[in-house]
Amino acid sequence: MPLSLSATTSCERLRPRPAAKPPQQTGKTPTDWEFDISFAERFLRYTFRFMESSDLGLLLALDALLQETSVTRAARRIGLSTPAMSHALGRLRQRLSDPLLVRAGRQMVLSPRAESLRPQVAALVSQARRVMEPEQPFLPQLLRRRFTVVLSDYVLAVLGPTWDRLLSAEAPHLELRSIPNSPDDATLLREGSADLAIGIYGVLPPELRTRPLLTDRFVCAVRKDHPQIGKRLQLDEFIAIPQVQIAPRGKPGGYVDDMLAERGLSRRVARAVPYFHSALFLVSQSNYLVTVSERIATMYADSLGLRILPPPLPLRPYALSLLWHPRFDADPAHLWLREKLLGAAKLVASDTHAHARTRLDPSDPNSGQTRKRPGRRPQKS
């Protein structure tokens, strides 16, 4: 595609000629000149492909003239012919209503207007150069960026410490801002107000990316000396005991209520709170019962004096999911952040899930037992 400094200038007049070697007095190496010409080609092709006005194309010529104070050297700087650069100077003088370059003996000097424009034009061209250059390799240790993550206090308690350790080891200057889940998680991602969202989600907008993060299951928790519960939690006890419901998004009802409704039953929700920690603390100081995720219940069972029991309903395990918008698919920093979160989830899954299984109430014949793999039969010698 031929170069042009103007949408109306003929292609023939501004056809680039092979780059000449720079004069020695400029102090530039051949590599520098090759870079300038390569940038000129990319810059001009880009601007004139999308712009009808010649302003941006002339900007590069103006920068060369202001830096070199010579039509010949300016032309050589960006790989154009001297007549083409003279034509560009004429158009610039007409456009800016200023001579820009004024002859003083055998040399050309900048006009006062040109002197004032010189740093501004150089900054604009430098910025355009940076935009069009390939992105530098991503280095986490140099990352200075703030990320916003939508999550619950369950995620902060279960995944937070491990994720934070992985992030801090590689990116000490990273900032991570957490905001609670809401019914608008998908909207926050779509609008760019949040980088990631972590939670239990149903039907999602098709444009969002999703990855399974961690699985967990439900258990019931009460204080250890609860007066209404015997060795095992029965269904009639479950629906009779006042309960605390955890509703991070503020919505009543949920999976447990749906399972009870299928049996024509309902429970009494005496308190509804948005946070897992608040629910567990409230249960530890009362005769309430809470149905909660096993991982966080086992984390605080000893410190809060809680008793963990299997629910009297066949509640399925659930999956925690990671969401993000596809605009960040190729963002190196965002990709690195997601990989560290997935790595943290993998570590937590391998370290705590088997341990959590052993913390269920021993009165349950199936709890606290690790399945033994069938051993190999001894081979006959």
C-alpha cells in the first residue's frame, strides 16, 4: 500500500523510496533508521486507512521537520523523497498559518510557533509509536494494577489465604479489591466494574467465560451442647429447629427449601444473614441451626464450639465457578490472575477436602471414615 501524507496527495509523488543510510552526523545506527521507517509505514498506513483527514498523516511529517529543521533530513528520517516532504511542509504551513521553518543563511530555523509545537508533537508521535509497538513481555513482579473481584466471605476464608500467598510471591505491588456478591454480578463484569466473579451461578449470559473452581457439599452446624439434637439429626428435628439462612445475594429461599418443598415440607428461617462467618457465630451463641458449606464449617468448628452433622436430606454437592468477560481473554495480567486462582483452588481441594470429611459427627456411620482402596493380592512366588 503506497504511503501518503494526505488523502488528496497523489500516490506517485509520495511513493517511499528505499531507505538511505543516514548521515554520520545524526548519530543514528542503521537499526534505528530501519525502526523509524518501519514505524512510518505502519503509522501512515493505519491513519489513512481509517481517516479521511490528512491531519494525522501530516503529524508524522511535522515531527520530522521540527526535529531535523531540514526538509532533506526530515524526508530521509521517515523514508520519503525530498519533493514529497516539501509538499508536506507547504500543506502544513497552509494548515497552521505559520511558516514553521524559516531560512537563516544556509540553514533553516524554527519559527516561534514551531518551537512551541515541538514538544507537543514529539509526545503525540511517541505515544502513537508505543501504541503500535508489540506489547512487552508480561512480568508479574512489575505489575502495578488494581483488580476487583466479586466474591463471598466463604471464598475469602477458604481460598483467600492460599490465593494471596501465590499472588504476593510473584506480584508484590498488585492491588486486589473484593466486593460482595449481588444479583448484578454478570452486569458488573459486562460493564467492566469487576474483573472476576466467584460464586454459585445458574443460567448465565452466553458471552461470559466460566470455569469450575471448587466443589463443596452441605452440612448442618449447631452448637455442641444443643438441647434438641440427639446422636443424629432427624428430618422432623431439622424442620422444627429455628434456622439461620445464609443469603449472600439477599434472596430468600434456595436449594434446601426446594428440596423440602418436594416433600411437602418447609423449615422455619428465623434469621437471614449475608455472611457465612456471621451465621456460624450466631449459631454458636444460640439454639439455631445452619445448613452451610462443609469447608468453612470445619474451619471454625473448634474455635466456635460447633457440632457438624450430615443433613437429613440428600443434598447434592455444588460447584463454585469463576466468571470473567471475554474482553480479558488475551490480557496477560488477567490471565495470570486467573491461573493463580485456579492453582489456589487446586491446592485447597487437595489439602482440605479429605480432612473435612473426617470432621463430620462420629455418630454417622458413614462420616469420618476414609474409603480404603482394595489392596493388591499377594502374588504367588
